[in-house]
Amino acid sequence: MDTAFAISPPVTSSTSPARLIFLMLPWASPYWSPPTDPQTPRHLYLQDVLTQVGGAPERPRVPEFTCQVAGCCQVFDALEDYEHHYHTLHRNVCSFCKRAFPSGHLLDTHILEWHDSLFQILAERQDMYQCLVEGCTEKFRTSRDRKEHLVMRHLYPADFRFDKPRKSRGPVMPGAAEQVLAEAPGDDGVPSEGDAMEVCSEHVEPPPAPAGERRAYSHRIPSTICFGQGASRGFKRAKKRNKHQ
Amino acid sequence: MWSRQRGRLKPLCCGVEELRCRRREREAALRKARREQQLVSKRLLRDEALEEAEEGCVAMIFGEAEIQQFLRLAQRGTEEKEREGALVSLRRGLQHPETQQTFIRLEGSIRTLVGLLTSNQALLQLEAARCLHELSHSEQSAVVEACLPATSYLLTYLSGHSSDFIELCLYTLGNLIVESEAVRRQLLPQGIVPALAACIQSPHLTVLEALGYALSQLLQAKEAPEKIIPSVLGSTLPQHMLQLLQPGPKLNLGVAVEFAWCLHYIICSQVNNALLITQGALSTLGLLLLDLAGAVQRTEDAGLELLACPVLRCLSNLLTEAAAEAVGGQLQLRDERVVAALFILLQFLLQKQPSLLPEGLWLLNNLTANSPSFCTSLLSLDLIEPLLHLLSVSNVVLTVLCNVAEKGPAYCQRLWPGPLLSSLLDTLAFSDTEVVGQSLELLQLLFLYQPGAAQAFLQQSGLQALQRHEEVAQLQDRVHALQQTALHG
């Protein structure tokens, strides 16, 4: 003790009740209502807050400009609009397939699972598919198992847009754009279940993939290529050529 | 909000009467909510000027056909401006509860909205998010729960980079959290705590304030102590929160207010206050208190009392923890400046927010209870008389004086003589048994340690003052004991 005064023994009067020192109880509840003043200062403050978040704010207009990213044709007249556009569509873009993702984390996961051949090799032997929820360290053998985990454990929607299984790069149907836009009214209303976030919206999207995984890369392989199944492939009849498709 | 507000001038087109009327309505709603034990507070995120302008439009209630029209246009319109415009119109309509009901009952509507929320068109995405935000304001749980399919996406977007968008998602989440336990039950397994822990590292003040709001709503949930606070304490959130409360050039008032309240809710839950103490909560809050006193003296921005309230409560509550003493918690605050700062704040509160005075005194009580050095500070800074002025505010003043007197004769000597006797004789005239009881205890201590006190008491007709309480059940014993001591020493 560094005080100049000695501490004396506590009062031992038998008639004085224990002195209430710690007044925690009436104050401990978060729903604390002051006895006298009817307004809790904080809630008044919150009610008074009128920010511009919910409504479209009055943005300062600038002369129209175009997004400078190659291949993007969006035009803007407000900087904040451009900012959001940039972050949404150009910030976390896969350099291999140009898909855009909402976060660096999802982009990294995508690159690993879609474009890393080492990943594919390792995935044959161990659990490589990481749970998408930040903070969850579980890994899975297949993307389907991971999806099940996301749905069961994390209550994610089964059609979560940022967990599409790796698709075939099938040929793009010429009429795909019209297909997307001309969905019947009774449909479930979601615009094309195609891959998440193509970069520039005007481009056509690949047709909706069927559920489940497909083997990757089932391109039309030119019949002149053979994969060691005998050299005499050169000029085959139409019937056999179909087999290689 | 704070940074915005400073820059914005409220439009003068709103009549003063109108403003008053609105404020009255809000106050009525608050009182109603409090009566119903629901201290919920939803952010009203509307531009006041915009509200004025849209008054005409908002009056319209949209029916099914109109809503379908807007959705179709938003989804399949050819012109981007057209699509955006459709969503803007929809959003305005959704300010109306009836339109909200119609919307959620329309098959596929939420699904479409979520589709637009996750679309590859940034501005459509933003407008869709604003529509969701309108829905989140609803006080009907059906409307709020209709937004459940969107939550995983709102969380995903928290790790993005567009600060405006993140802010919007956070306020929306905060509103949804307040209204529905079903939403909270879903958000926790979806990973809201790690998402917030990552997001709190954002450098944007607007994002931080929004995060503080969302987190504070989460922490106020009735199931928070069992289901939410343990995982919050297990994350990096508390450390980041304390960092954001550090005084210094980077301290932002709006952000600090939010996180001070968050801290308050965590501390009140009493889940693991010892952990907070080891993370330096006491010293951070103590420094913040000093900083507040300084700010108050510089007569800075309005709203300092909004920060004072949670800081006072947090400090007071933490001081009651055994851990506070164990780590020499008092040592961390062992600073005469704390007492001085507190009194500066009390002075300020007297002017600005008298309702907070009891809380300030409560902190003083907890400071002095176990610490002779704080009692010494009180005496050497000559604060007894100012303290006595606050007797009418709260009888905690008496408890504080008891804390001082109880420390021994040397302390009582400093309390006597002075205005104390006359103040005590005054309090004996009250009929409030608590006040009188506390006064009796103080007198007992004074008589014990300061012989002259009893004589002075008798000379000033103290016995007569005691007589009126002789028959009061709770006070009888103490009255008699005091009479004995006074007469026979």
C-alpha cells in the first residue's frame, strides 16, 4: 500500500448490515431502464440517425466515363457506382477463366479447385475440398460432400451460387442469351443457374448445367488424335467417329 | 454516420413542427417498446430529404400485379437503367408494410430478389440489396423471416471490398437479427461470428460503425449468453474492439460508441469477464475515460455523453470482477487522474445528461470500495464538497462516503469537520428508508473513528432527528445503536 494512511480493521458493529458495495445487479441487464429519464440515450441516438445507406444517396455526378478494364463496356456517371462495379466484377477475377467472385477467399478456392492440376492429383488421395465458411476447417473428399456439409452443418442453401461444381466447358449455344431472358413466367425466376458472375453481362452464358458433376473437358476431340488406343485411327467411318465425341 | 452527419446540413424544407411531431412519434414508439420489454432499435436508413421527396410515391401501395411487373422488368429488362429503375420503384413500395406483405406472399419473389442480389450486374445487386434492407425494417416476423434465403449471401459479401455495399449488408443483417430468433439460429452456423471477425479489420469507418451495430444487436439477443457470446469471446473480435476503443488520433466517436455498447453487453452477460481483463479492457477503458474528460473540457462534438454511458457501465462492472483485483486491476487504474476525470465528467453530465449521474457515482463507488488510494485521491482533490452537492441525485453518494470513512480514522479525520454533518442531518429528515439507513451507517463509522463527531451531532439536535425513525422496522436497530454510541461513546 502506498497510501499514507494505515488501514484499520473493518467495522464490527453487530447492528450495521453488510454494506452494499457492488451495485451490479440492477445495472447488469443490457435492457437497462433508467428509473427517472424515460429515454435511454443510445436508442434515441439510433432513432435519430438518418444516414443515406438505405436510399439511393444524392451522388455527385461526373461526366460519363467507361470502365477501363479490357472487355468491359459499362458506362458510369458517378464514382461510387463505378467503385461498386469494379469491386464486384473486376476485383477478384480468375485470370484463367475470367469468372468474378465476391471475395478473395472464394477466388482462391476457385483457382485451387478448378485450375490447379496438383490439387486434382492430391484430391484423389486425401480430403482437399475446403469448407467455404470462414473459420470452418473441415475438408472433404469431393465437392459434393462439401456441399452436403455446407447445407447440413452451415444451413447454406442447396443452390448456393458460389459453390457450383466444376462444369464441362461445352460449346456455347448461339441462342443462349435469348434462352436466359425468355424464361417462362412460371419458372423459379432465377436467371440462369450458370456459372457465378461472368465478367461482362452482355456476353452469353453457357446453358444451365444439369445437377451433379460431369467429367471435365468433354470436348469434341478431332478424330485424327488418338490416345494410344491403336494407331490406325486416321480416316474412320462416320459411325466410329461418333465414339470419340 | 458521424462522419456523414458532420458534413451534411439537415434540409430546411422540413418544418420545425414536422420534426417535432416525428420526434414525438418516435419517442412514443420507444416507450411502447420498452414497456413491452423489447428494447430493439432499428436503424432508420433513410435520407430525410429523400423521404420528403418520395412522400407522394410512398403513399402508394403496390399490388401483386405491380410487384410482378417490377420484378420481371428488373430481371429481364433490356436496358440496364430500366432494370435498375424497376428495382428503385419496388424499393420505394417496400417501405410500406402492406406492400411488404404482398411481396413476400408472392411466389418466387424472394427467390428472384436473391437472384438479383447475386447477379453479375453490380448496380442491380446494390438495388436488390436496398430492397432487402427495406424488408429488414419490418416489425412483422413473417416478412423478416422471408429474408432467410438471403443471409448466406449477405455474409459472403462481408468479405468483399465495396464498402458501401458491405455497410448495407451489415445494417440489413443487424435489423434481421433484432427481429427474429429464427434468423439468428441460422446465422450462427452460417458463420456470422468469423465473418464479423474478418470484417472488423476493414479500414472504413462506415463499415465499422455498421458492424458495431450488427454485433450489438446480436449480443443483445436473449439467447446471447449461452449461444452467442462464448463464440464471440473465442474469436478475435474482443481484441479488435478494444483496439478501436483506444484513445488517440484514430479514435472515431461513432465507431467507439458502437463498440463500447458491444463491450457492455458482453460484460453484462458475465460469461467470461476475466478474459476481457487479461486482454487489457480495464486499462483501455480507463484511458478512454481520461480521454473523454479531456474532450468534454475542450467542449468538442455533441454526443460525448453517448460514449460516456457505456464506458461508465463497463468500467463499473469490470471492477466488480474478482479478476480485476487479482491482476491488480486497481493498479491499472491507479491514477489520481481517473478520479479527477470522473468528476469532470460528472460536471458535464450535470449539464448534458443528468440521468447518467447515478452511473457516474456508481463507478466512483466501485473505485473507492476496495481502494484506499482512490479514497485518498477523493480527499486530496477536495472533492467531498462537490460530491455532497450530488446527494439529491443519488444515495450512492452516501455509499461512497461510507467507503471512505470505512478506511479508518485517518480518513474520517479528513471528512470532519465540514459540511458533512449538516448534509447528514438533512438526509435524516427524509422519509426514504434507504437513504436514511445509509446515513445511519455513515454516522456510525464517523462516531467510531472520529470522537468529535458524536458530540457535534448531539449539539445539533441529532437525537431529535433520529427519533422520527425509531419506529421504522428496517431502521430500528441502527437507530438504537447510533443513539447508544452518540450518548455513551
